[in-house]
Amino acid sequence: MASSPRRRALLALIAVTALSLALTSCSSATSSQPATRAATSSTTTTAPLTGFAAQSASAILAAGCGATQPLASVAVASTFSKPSLVGGVRSMSWSMSTAADAGTLHYGKKTIVQAVVIPFTTYLKAPASWWATTSAAGAAATLAGRWISIGQTSAYAAIAQPLLSFSNLSATLANCLPTGQTVTKGRLGSVGATQTIDVSVQAGFTTQVFSVPTRSIPYIVKSVMLSAQVGQETSLLSGFDAQHAIATPAPATSIETALAG
């Protein structure tokens, strides 16, 4: 028996509604897929350390110290974040060697002091503004702009004393071989294009962080010294065993002779 017009209309309406629901469900499922993929792709995981970086903090530090400390020469460039707490020094560039050390220290924005340190004698060349801050302030104009030597036993030895720690590799690597101190391994990082692993040494109120290459000779390439007393000193080490021999400045006048003259 043929369907009535009203029945045919009702069946058509049911078919259209079913089709619409099916299309809506399909569209919803399709649109949810990119969101799922995006959530998955944004998830990051930390890969486990391998090779040299997988060693203990103490082993990494020992390797870095063992490779760096015996060097015949190394270039060190340092910056200070709180110069007022470290004798006014803002930055330094130094060549350290077993024969002699030479460097330039920047005080404030304009004052520059050059120094050469050899065993038992320090040579200084500085402007009058720097000499005026020392125990030889009364002769600042006389000492300015010339090489002045100060012997270890000189009555003015204290003037050179602060420079000894700046020029000394052992001082730069002060906490290199800690005894009874806390040593902690940090994360992978980089110094320039060199991948490094950080090792932190807690020594009293001072923290020193060493950055050691993971894929080459483990020379210490960066040191960050943090202290409430002296602020932050960041040093970059380079030119391992590749520095030129440092000559003793000539002519040079001993501070006693210069003051007597």
C-alpha cells in the first residue's frame, strides 16, 4: 500500500536528521585529532646523561682539575658583578703561565692597571688615579704611567698583594679539588659552541661552578664564583698551553728608587 504524503515527509525528516548527526560526529572526531597530536608533540623529555657527562660530580671535577691545573699557560678573562666588593675591579684579561703572569685590570670605567707577576716581584703600570688609592698615594704623580716593581719583601708589598690572586691559576680554580665539601652535578649547557656539564662546589659561604667539556679534553672552560662577600666573578678560560712567553717589563724602577727620586 502506498505511503501517505504525511508519512513520506516524516520518513524524510528522520533520514535527514540521522545524516546530520552522523556528519556532526565525524567532524568532531576529525577536529579532535590535531589537538591530540599537538599535545603529544609539545611534551618534552630529558634524555639521560651519557658518556663523560654520566659520571659522578666528583669524577667530572677531578678530570677537569687534572687536565687544567698542570697547564703551562692559559688565558683568563673575568668580569665582576659587584666590583665595589672586590677592590673596584670590573673586569680583567690575564695570561697565566708557570714562568710569569701578565694581565690588565679595569677599575671603574677609565682606570686601567697593567701588571706582570713573576716569583717574588710584581711589576705595575697604572695612572695616578689608581696610585692615589694605595699607600703610596703621596707620590701618585711620580709613579704614574711607568713600570714600577714591588718586591715580595718590600714595605709596599701590600700594594701588589691583591693582584697575586687575580694572576694565579690556583686562585682562579680555588675550589678545584675540594676536601670535605659538597660537590653537585648540574645540567648540560654550553660555553660558546662547546657542550659542557656543570659541577658546583659549596665551600662555606662561597659557591663555585665549573663548566667542563663533555666531548673533548676536559679543560675547565668557565668558572663562576658566587660569594656574599665578593659578589660574582665569572671567568672564561681559553688558549690552553698556547700563550706566548711573558717578558719582564723594561725599563722598570723599584718603588723604593722611584719614591727616593
